[in-house]
Amino acid sequence: MINEYEIKKEICDIGKRIYNRGMVAANDGNISVKLNDHEFLCTPTGVSKGFMTPEFICKVDENGKVIQANKGFKPSSEIKMHMRVYKERPDVKSVVHAHPMYATAFAIAGIPLTQPIMPEAVITLGCVPIAEYGTPSTEEIPDAVSKHLQYFDAVLLENHGALAYADSLLAAYHKMESVEFYAQLLFLSRQLGGPKELSKEQVERLYEIRRQFGMTGKHPANVCVNAKNGKPSCHSCGACGSKSSCNADEEDVVATITRKVMKELGL
């Protein structure tokens, strides 16, 4: 088993990666790792993630309260967001929050990453929804993120950035890389006249490949209610796991059809 010091070194290494790739500026972003149900390591507030050493890293409990921190260091107020992820996703062992340029631009523009444009993104991420805006340091952000945790392994944060989580620190970081690469490709292809999307049949084949690989985490291939019922998946439902779409019950569907029929009849 890797000791805590080695985990702290790995956190610092990932911090350098997100800083060197331009995914954070100045003191932005934060990283955390779950040691057990009651102990978590996390990056401190007010420091650049590209220049950390193991002595910077703090230890907190499941409520975000400090267990151990060297003088001059304390956890970010955004630790609340991390703790919500761990609470609602027991399979998650690490959370990475950053402000990657292209992904954050989509978050600011209010555009979720839902277009199926490349096999790797479809298999790895499925879709990346947008969690509604919340005031930093409050429970608003955790509450907004919570709505998507059971459906996806990454979310955009409206007017804020991106959040990725997985069963290891490296996997969580790779999710963040994938989100940014997906966003950059989508942005560039739109400048070239718009992306040629994969067909529904092609998406379903990729979903099946993911299921055959036994990949961990949450993904539309496994948890999207529409996909399970043989309907269009989150790639085309337009709401990415929201109650208004993927979780819509029969009464909502009937009501929608009824309104359309009445409109056509002029009633």
C-alpha cells in the first residue's frame, strides 16, 4: 500500500501537470484523494498548484475539517464540493477541479459537451453536462453537482470550470484531460463548419464496447434511463441526466404528447 507521503508527492505531480497544461492560472484549482472513509488529503488554498511540495498538502475528515496541516496552509473552501462527490459516489477515490480553457469556455457559454464526435470521448466520458451556477464556498455548488453524480464522471461548472472524479488520482486527472481535449476538438470543428457527428448506431456500438471492457464509473452506456429503455441516449436527449429528460416518467411523456396533439387540433 502506498504511504501518505507518496500520495502527497503524486498530488504535487498532478498539480504541476494541470498548471503546465494551462488548466489553471495563479492559485486556481484543487485536488483531493480519499485515504479511507474518514481521512482525505487535499491541496491548500492560496497556492499555485504548479509549485507545491508534499509539505503543502492538508488532511481533512469527511466533513472537510482539518485533521493535519502545516503552518500557513489550510484547505480550500471548495473542499465541500469534493466531499459531496465522495459522499454520493463511494467508488470515487480522487477528485480534480480545474479551469481548462476550452472546457471552461463551454461552461461559460452554457453549452454542455454532448455531441458524439470521436470514439474515445464517447467511450470514456459519454457526455459532460453543466452543473448550474453556485456561489463559491457555499453549498450551492455541491448541490448543483450532486444532480449529475450518479450519471457522469465529469461535469462542467457553469461560469466556473470543470470537475472530474475517478477511482484513482491519475484516472481523475486523465478524465480532466479528456474533457479539455473533447472541448477543444468540438470548438475547432465548429469553426470548420460544424462537426460530423457519429450516428446513433455508431454510438450504441461504442457503448457496447465500453460495457464489454467492464470500465468503471458512471456513464450513459450503463445508467442512462433512456438508453436502458432503448430510446436515444444522453447524446441526443438534450439534458444529460437531468430530471427533465433522462429521468422523465411516463406522466411527463404523456403530458407532452397531449399538449402537441391539442395544439395541432387547435384546442
